[in-house]
Amino acid sequence: MHKKDLFLIILAFANIYIVWGSTYLFSTFALEQLPAFRICGYRYLIASLITLAIWFVFSNKHNATRSEIKNAIIAGFVFLGLGTGGAIWSLNFLDSGFTALVISGEPLIIVLLLWIVNKQAPSLQTLFGIVLGIFGIYLLVSQSELVATEDQWIGILVILLSMLAWGGGSIFVSKAKMPDNQFLNTTIQMFIGGLTTLIISFILGEKVIPFDQWNRLTNISLAFLIVFGSVAAFTSFNYLLKKVSTEKVVTNTYVNPIIAMLLGYLYNNEVITGQSVVAAIIMLLGVFIINSNKSKQKQAA
């Protein structure tokens, strides 16, 4: 491996580990002045214009078929429109580290959905991972010091619905033919995700203060979410999928919630209880068992 490739791989891993882990905190900062779905709308629409420019200037202009474009539109609607929008909305009532840890249980949702779709029971190892993950989630949400009000329980419900959207989208993308060019694929998905969340924002009647009244932290947070949380992180993720194994790429599942919890504790006075630490260990162990079993099954195949 060339030194240049090694440097880019390390940089890409830093992006998906640290940047994606910190998006929860910056979203919380942006929520102090802006409503959730409007944040997502601005974030993804502007980011889609940037990736469109990158695709136009630097990429080979491979035309996507009508079917591939339709699949990318569906993925953007489900993944970013419904999935991310709902998760950011829940940050109105829940700590960023807590939210990130719940979302890290996404592989549990995907396995359960695959069980329903394929009508085939998972292996005993996967079942054990599911049980551990569910127990970890229970330990996390059963803490009265973290989840006590009705609004907080509504936030958890919205997170779970968002995870269902992500899970359904993951299964759809695994079976559908998407545009070969990753910048074009990302541009379509982010544009549709941004458009969807803006429409939801208008339907909900979210009120937005004028741009000239945004404070410095809001501007910095939104800029970070657009440039690093969307363009850089998605590009890094797609780059790594081409350079290293998928099992190594998805290790961000274990790192992101830890980064989010530490940043929330250090910069937003969020509480990290002993039970939360135990819950995180048990839950992420369950996710690791599920992912490692998938790796074994691929090797056997």
C-alpha cells in the first residue's frame, strides 16, 4: 500500500469516527436557535449542491438509468428524510450522547427486519447478540435521571421510528441497483433528504428566526454539519468501502457513540452515569457479536 493511500485511509477513518460522532453535539448546538427539520433541510440541500459541483468538476459523467435514480430518491427519502430528521428532532428532549448510543443499536433493528422479510430465523450467535443489545437498551432507557418526562419518552419513540426507517432503507439499498458514481448517488440522496425535511418543517409549522439573528455558534454548527458531517464524512465512508473491508468500515458503529458521549459530557454538561457505561458496553458487545457473525457468514459463502 502506498503511503498516500495509507494517509487517506487514516484520514477517512478519522472522519467517520470523530466527525460523525461529533455531529450529535453540533446538532444540539444548532437546535438552540433552529428547529430540527429545518436544520436537516439546510444541511442536506447545501451539501448536495457541493457534492454536485464535485461530481461535475472531478468525476466521470456516467449517466445513471431512470431506475437507479428512482432508487437513490427512495433511499434519500427514507434514510435522510425520515431517518436523520427524526433523530435530530429527538435531541430537543434527549442528551446527544444518549441519543447516539440508542442509535448505535441499529444493527439489531436490521437483523429483526431481515428476520421478518426473509422469514428465516437468525443463528444462535446473532440471537444472543440481539438479546444483549435489547438488554443494553433497556438498561439505558430505564434510568429515571435520564428519561423521566413524557417528552423524553416521545423522543425515544421517534428515535426508534427513525431506526426503523434506516433499517428499511438499508435492506432496500442492499437489494436495489444504485448509481455507480458515488458523488451522483450521494447528491441525489442528500437533495431528496433535504427537500423532504424542509417539507416536513413547513407542515409542522416550524418557526425560524431570520438569518441575521443567528449567533456565531449556530453558524459554526450548521457549517460543520454541512461541510464535515455531510460532504467529508459521506465521501470518506464511500472511499473506505472501496479500499478496506466492510467489517472494518462499520467499526464506526462502536466509536461514534463513545465520541458523542464524551463530547456531550465535556462541552454540554451531559450526565454519564455508571449504568449508562454498563449499558453501552453490553449494547455494543451485542452489536459486535451480530456484525462478527455476518463477517463469518460472508467468509463461509
